[in-house]
Amino acid sequence: MRRSRPVRTLLWRFGAAATLAGALSTLPLSAWAGPAWPRLANDVLARPAAPVVGEVADLATLLPQELIAVADAQGLGARFHDLPNSSLKQRLFALPAWKLFQKSPAYVELLGGLGFVELVAGMKGHELLETLLGEQLALGVVAGEGKPGLVGAVRLPDVDRALHVMQVARQLLAMQEEEPPAWRAATCGGLETLVVREQLFVACHGRDLLFASSEARFLELATAAQAAHALQPPALVAAARAAAPADALLRFALDGPRTTALSGKESWLPVRQEEFLGAALLGDVLQLAAQAPVVPLCVRGDADTFALELSLPATTPLPAAFRGFGHARAGEPLALVRPPGTLLTMALRRDFAALWSESGALCTEKVGADLAAAKANLGLFFGGRSLPDEVLPALDEEVLFVLARQTFPGVAAPPALRYPAGALLFTARDDEERLGREFGNGVQMALALFNVDSAQKNQSPYELFVEPYRGTLVTGGRLPKDDDRTAEPERQNASPCFARVGKRLILSSTVELLHALIDELSAGPLGSAPAGSLTRIEIDGAQVAALAHEDRDVLLSQATLEKGKSLAQAELEQAFLVDVAREVAQLRLASRRADGRLTVELALELAPRAAATGAAPRAAAEAGR
């Protein structure tokens, strides 16, 4: 079929844009994107203003009451107004990896793609985002015949830009070479409407873009918009706004009962997990979300922080299945350990004995069989004592876990691939001396079994030891220095050991980390999570970057030999991993209970700008770029 003239014209323009992008590929993207096609943008937008029409004060009032889910935002588009001068852009362009990226073919493709988008839209990229996200966004999902439907509205900055967006949409659809055409123009509810494949109805009402996935829903939306009555927003919108803090950028809410009915299952969430540890981490969140009439989620952020926050009602008293999650003691301090080189630190308030007994309500039947096998096998390491009936009830609810980089003190030739060291810290309720002996005996039993397996494979065994450190005994094993047999990387990175410090019982994968934890416990009180904390997981970006740099050669080899990537591509990806990780001060997942609600937060915090700027040259020097 012969191509239409608009398509040929578009292809010619795209080719010209790609050529220009290639010529400018060594320049910063910001310097090129600003003045791109200014005449086109001005000509397209310089049209007479459309007549002003009445508009509702709150777009959310146009949504139907029977919503399944809703997204609500005000002022989101304005966040992109200063994107060209934002600190986030400055961070990106200051990365040494970005300088490498500017010399790659992918950068030319990026410039060409951005140029194409700006050419078609007639405005710069950040202006397009500002326009489409608008002053207010109200988007809802409703039940339809056989599948959910969509209905929503966006308030653009002005009428001209609303008309321009509609014109661009028509032009893009007109380029499609389909028979019958993918779109048609119609008049629906008194508005000139763009109908796409009979599945999307879009129209302008003043500066508001209205859209719906069916004609019936669109007619309801158009009628409400033109009536401009002062209506109340749907109950789901009100619930989303009530649960979100004042600084929320975007608010979501889901109607639990309607979603469950639509799914055709007992629950819209998989409340019974396939893994015991998964249930121990998220079981209370999933159970409460499945029972909640409304599940609210919000997005918060500023120049240096971005966070997702889920807030669920946690009624008192909670059902028996929740007693293992430590809600009753949520007001007590929850300690955190951060030894030198900490990559990840995690603190949980969990009663694992209670979780084990309630596993039938939290996990699938498969997990029950796995727990029975674990009870039989792990009993060997505790002198025949039952893990769920005798060992776990003797442990307190506070469980700590830490991952840290290794420095391999005293090792002349560290392994080529460095794994982080890990440790678990338990707290004894009482009789800590007996528990300490049993944990120490269990470590020796495990190492003896490892050595039997090593002997069968002609591999280096662990040398067992018991030695003092800062007034406590350390029990464990390490590889002998004079054994000429090659050990696997896993064993080269490990020296499993155990020690007790007061009521703290420490199981560590390396002696180095165990010594660091004993030092921290001996130095005084540990840091703690905020009051009400049940879960606290923190990841340090700078330490992740340092580990990635240490393992650089091995990671490059894996990328080129095992994944088939070119060396240039692998080096670029590695550089971005190191540089971007350095910009992250902390990635955090936390849950806490307060004021009758369980709040779960996933947050990303960027490093202070001065520190991040100073880190970039160091990253470049270390990576040898």
C-alpha cells in the first residue's frame, strides 16, 4: 500500500532529526533540547484562545461513585516545569558514566527519539509532561461488562494546550495505515470526540481533557462536566485524600470488596504464601490489605526523597494469625546494627514460634510439609531439641540481620569475586548461657557435616576453632592457609562462626563481621528504628557502589562471556551501576503500627548534593575511566 504524504513527511523529519542528533551527540542533552524547533513550537501554540467555559472546581467530582480504584493528583504537572534546571538533572549530567554514555550509539538514538517526540508534540519534553499531567488529574477504574473500564479527566494549564494535544493525537492516528481506520471523529454528549478503536473516547471541555473506555461512561462524564455542578467526590476519592499526608504528590485508593468480587476469588491478594519467610515478612500487610474496605497508597517526594506509602487499618485486638508479627509490642524500641561497611541492615519484630504455629493460616500446604522436614533436620543441630517447640519460644521477638562488605584482613590474595558477609542476631528471653552452648554446638555440627561433604569432593575442609575475642568465645571454622586444594568462591568468602554477647546470639558467615558486631554491641546502646516499628530494612547506596567496583572485573566477564554483551556495553552498565548507587544515601522499606493503622513505606533518599558531587570524581578514578 502506498504511504500517505503525512507519513513520508514525518519520516523525512525524523531522519533529519536523527542526523542533527548525531552531529550534536558530544554535547550535553540539555544544551541541545532547549532550542530544538522553537519556530514549530511557537507556530503551533500561537493560535487564538478558545472561549472560556464553565468548569468544575474539583475534577474528582466528575468520577462515578462505583469506583474500583482511583488515582488523584493536584499540581503534579508543575513538578516538571523546572526540570531542565532541576538538581536531579544536574546529578545525572555530572555522573562520569553519563560522559561515557554520550559517546555511545544509544545516546544518538536517545537524542533522535527525544527530537521526534518534541517535533510531533510541538513542545519540549518537560513541557509535554507538564501539559499531560496538568494542574489536576482524576483517574478511575470501574466495573464493566467482563472487564474493568476507565474514566478520567486532566486539567491542562490552558485551553490552547488542550486543543493542541487533541490536534497532535489526531495527527498521530491519521498516520496509521489501517483499514478500517483506527479512529473516527464523533459528537458525544455535545462534545467533539475522538474515538479510538471504539475503546477510548477523548474530548476537550474547555481546558479539561475527558476520557473513558466506553461511550456510556463518556456520556456520563461529559454530562457532569458540562453541568458544572458543585458535587461531592466519590467516597473512594475522599478515603484516598483522608489517608494521605498533605504533601502527597499522587494518591491512590482501591476498593477491596469490589476488587475481590471482580477477581472471582476469595481474596484479591495471595494472602497464603508459598514460602514461610515471605509470609513472615509480609503476612500481616497482605492479610490486612485483603480485609481492608479501602486500600490507600500515596506518593511523596521532593528534590532528594521519593517515597511510596501504604496505610491500612489495624484493628485491636487483631486475629490470632497476626500475633506472630509483634504488633502488641510495637511501641517498644527496635534496635538496628550498622557495623562498618554495612550494605543492608534489617530489624524485625516477629515471634517466630507463633508464626510457625499459625503457618496454616499464612502459608500454603506445601509450606507445612517444608516446615515438618525442617523440624526433623534442624533438631540434629540442637541436641534433639524441637526447633518450634523448644528453641524458638526461648528467643525474643527482636531479630536483626546485616550484610556488610568484607575487607579480608590478613589475606594476601582475596577472592576475585567478593561476597558480602551476613549475620543474624537473636535475643534470648532467658537462660542465655544454655542457648549459647546449644547454638555453638549446632555450628560445630554443621561444619562437621560440611567437612564430610568436602572430603568426598576432595575440597578444602574448615578448620574448627574456639577462640576468645573481647571477653567472649567465638566458635567457628575457617579454611586452612596451607591447603593447596582449590576452594569454591562461596567457601573462600566464608568462615562460619557464632558468639554470644549478653543476651545477644550472633550467627555470622565470617569472623570479620562477627568481630565487628561484638565491637558494636560492646560499645554501648545500638541505634533504633522509630517507635511503632515492626520492620526496618535499609540499603546503603555508597556501600553497594563500592562492592560493585570491587567485583568489577568478574561482573564484566560474566556480562561478556555469559550474557553475550559487548565489552563497551558491559563497561557502560557497570559504570552507571556504580555512579547511580553512589547517589543513593538510603533505600528503605519500613512498616510501623501507630494510631490504629499499619503503615508501610518504601523510600529512596539521595545523598547530600555536596557529598554526591565529591563522590563522582572518586567513582571515575576508581573505575579507571
